[in-house]
Amino acid sequence: MLVGYMRNFRSPKFMANIIRAVAKSKNIDLLYFNAKDVNIEKNQIRGLVYIDNKWKRIDSRIPDVIDVSASCLKHKEVINYLSEKAYLTENGSKRLSKDYLQEELVKDNKLKKYVIPSSNCNSLQIIDKYLSLYDEVVIKPVYSERGKGIYKIKQNDNGSYLIGHNKKQQKISSSELKDLYTNTISKRKHVIQKCIQSKTLQGDPFDCRIHLEKNGLGNWEIAKSYIRIGIGQQVISNVNQGGGLSNTPVFLKSNYPDSYENLLRKINEAGIEIAEKIEQLRGIELATLGLDVGITSDENLYVFEANSAPDPSFLKAEVAMLRTDYYQFLLKHRNGYRQK
């Protein structure tokens, strides 16, 4: 059995090698390739297959199932072509922005409890309106990378503003806020939200990353959830800017000792419910999904955003086992299926 594995790198990285090894134990060969390896005219892929303890390049038919990273969707011509020939785990159909996800969740009576009050940040008047409604607001790019470009703003009694960005916090005037909006925020699409105070007992911001994978039955399963703590940061829990990670049950038991079991159950339920909703909204079946969730002091959960290409670095073994089980499911139930 053959499964395609499309990534942007020229050669396989560590995760591809783990998945390749686990897949082989389940009688599945992995064909590793990138967009340049696809020959549309010849209807074939010149990819890499692991043979005799090394990756060897071969000319292959197009596999019936292809695991596609969301980062490959920029190659639109190739993705459109492969969509007609194979079942893709991601085809870019109806991708959800942060604001659209919030808009759709609030329409669902079961899921609206997870919604953060949000709007498009397309004017200074919107910022003024949100600051009049909420003590603090967060402004973030609709399509952000690793939490960059996020601001937390609070209005002081004297008309000045307290603004947090990365690890810095400073007081600015109304004219400086206007300059920030004009020179930075207005240059790309942003969303403004009520600031959800998700903080540790030490006052550091944190969120819970829920990493979901499809299993061998074709159902969502939480591969792992973990807490990301923004040590010394003002706005978000970005481990790339000096934060840290914590095991979810251990963290909850320490910070919510009287209710950690109930909170863990709520996190697991939210992950499955929201993943199913996202698939419904997009109209396709996905293989993986990352959800970032905040937990307030009164133990309510709020969805910050969804990531269609979550980083598997912290749960390589769990991802490899579940992903290859899902390959088996797809090969059995989706063989020859053409994803719309």
C-alpha cells in the first residue's frame, strides 16, 4: 500500500522519518515529495521511497491517498491537480480566518460559550468602542505567524493607554495609538477581541494547545494537550519568545486544585466538539488540527484560534501512531474517492 506525503522541504525531515517507520510496520510505504516533484503532463510523481535503509527517488503513480501539509496549499495548480486524482487530507477548501471562526461559533447554541467577543479592527472607532465595553482588548492579525504582531491595550483614566507587546509594556498617548493604527494595524487585516485573562498563579499568560488527530476509525482523537506559558510576556503564551510548556493535568492540578478533573474533561470535550464543527464549516475531512484555548479564573474556556498545521514537535510518537492508523482507515474506506 502506498500513501503520499507532501511537504515543502526537498528531503524528508525528522517527523517524516518517524511516520515512515511506523507506516512500514503497518505495511504502508510512504512516498515523500514536494510540489516540484509532481509531473502533471506525465501524471506521475518523482518522489522518495525508503528502500534498503535509505531514501531513493523513484517515478511513481499518484497515490490514492496523500497527506498534505497546509503549508503546501500555496502551490494551487499542483493542489488542484492532485485533488482530481487522489484523496487529500487538506485541499485548502473554505479555510477559516480567526474572525470568521468566531462568527460561526456564536451561531451554534452548543458552542457559543467558547466565543470571544470579536470584530474586524478596521477603524480607530472600533478600538474606542471595544475599550468602552471591556477593560482590556487584544488586537491581532487575522493570519498571524507564531503569535507575532499582537497587542494588548487598556485605557487609563487620564485618557492615555497602556499597551503590551511581546515582553514590553508602555504607556502611550491617543496620538501615538492613532499612529500605531495608521502605520501598523491598518496595513493588514486585524481582529479586535475582548482580552481573556488566562493567567497562571504567578501572573504569566498561558493557553492550552489541544492537538487532535484522526484515528483508525476515522474519528477525532486528542493526541495530546499541553499548556504553553508565556513567562515574562505581556500578551500571549509564545514559547518561541521565552515561554515554557507544562503537562495539562499537572498544570491544572496546581492552578485549579479543586476542579482540575472537571476542567480536563471540559478541555477534551471542547476539542472534539470544535474540531467537528470546523470540519462541518469547511465541508471537508481533515487529518489534524490544533486548537488554542484560554481558561479564565472562573474556569470558562474560550477558543483563541484554530491551526490546520499544528506543530507535532512535542508529541511525535502520538502523531505517528494515530496518523498511520488513519492512513489505514483512508486506504480501506476512501480508496478511489475523489475529494470535492
